[in-house]
Amino acid sequence: MRVYISADMEGVAGVCAWQQVEASGGGEYIRYQRLMTAEVNAVIQGALKAGATTVYVNDAHGGMRNLLAENLHPGAQLISGTPKKLGMMEGIERGFTAACFLGYHARAGSPGVLAHTYSDVVHRLQVNGQEMGELGLNALLAGYFSVPVVMVSGDQVLAGEARKLLGEVEVVIVKEALNYHAVRSLSPRQVKEKLLQGIARALEKKNLKPLPAPAPATVTIVFNDPARAAAAAILPRSRRLNAVTVVYTGTDYLETYQALRSLIALAKSG
């Protein structure tokens, strides 16, 4: 059994401010690096106990150099650094039994803590008319490779997204978003136990199917500024619908996933 883990940071228990998830945060960031690593280790431990023979962990937050390699469970292999061709999903491929999304956050425009979609330049994002955040975008890519997402962790708003999109997926709620910068959180010890139990239940489920990846796939991004949209529209084959909206259609979802990351990167440079 091969298990893939994509680990973000905003959804880690206790996180409620950008200083806690950015290197510029100093001691705050270092503390949450340890807590992020501990949450990932709990899932690695549980997956191995459940029979996993291979576990890949992709550091999927920011510069993707957050997990403490020296503290990572020795039963897993770590993917880190940027740029990566598949970004938050680097290393995913056919042959994985299951994917887990840990420390994830809700999509832009939702009431989740630190909610956004890849970048603060994105106001809204849709795939084939359906609003998506990072959870949905990455689950579709896992689906492209025929890998079901069996477990996610984060706040209760992220949990709602997951259940609506992925049905019977195992959801571990580690904190409740009170507003964008405030949470009520479980203790790290409680979170570790919930994650251990959650991955055990998730890997026992036999009815979870990969999220079907559309082909062709159209991404529509509403940016928060006309200058951002103008920069994004430099990408060949993109179309600018209005001052802030850019559309791209790919022949399959993999192409569209890579294009949307390029659109956002261009927008950030604008």
C-alpha cells in the first residue's frame, strides 16, 4: 500500500496568523514548524501501522521548506523545495493507494481561518463552473492519476468543503475558525490521537473513489485587481473576460492545473 501526503500549514492546529506560517515570523514560525511536523508524523505512523509500505510526504506550504527533516518519521520520504512541476502535489502518480491532505485551509472568500486559494491575488476560482479552493484543485489532480483522497485535516470550514466535494472522506477537524484570524483549537496531544485514529479509519474504507478529473478543463480566475488580471493574461491561450477575470481551457486537467499555477504566478508579478 502506497500513501501520499500533501502537507500545508495554515490548517495546522493553533495556527491563526500569517506570522506563524512564514519564515519572517521568527520564533512563532519555528514553533509551528515543529507542530506541523508532529501532525505529519502522526499520520505517517498511523499509515505504516495500517500496512503502508511506502509513504511520500510533499511539503506543500509557501516555499515548501517547512517540515523539519531531522524530526520526520523515518518511514517516510520527504519532497521539499520549489519550484516543483506539480507544486502542492509534487510526487503524485498512478499507483498510490490513497492521498491525504493535512493542514489544509478553506478556499478564498470563505469564512475559514487564513482562507485563500494559492495566493492573495485570487478572489475566486472555478473549474468548469464549480468553485474550488486548493482542496478541490489538488483532489482533481489526484483523481487525474486515479488516486482517491481519503483523509483531510484543518478547520470546520475546510471540513465542509471536503464533505461536499469528496463525500465520505475522513475529516479530522483540529480547530474551529472563529474568524479570519482567530481559532479555538485542540491541543497538540489531542490532535495527534485524532490523526492516528483518522488515518486508520480512512485506510480501512473501500468505497472511496478518485474525484473525476474533467477533460477538457476550464479554469476561471477572478483576480482582486485589474493589473493582476492583465499580467495573468500574458499566458498564451488564456482569455480575459473582463477587467479582473481570466479563463484558460486545457485539453485535460493536468494541463489546466499547470496553467492555473502559471496564471497566478504571472498575476503576482504584475
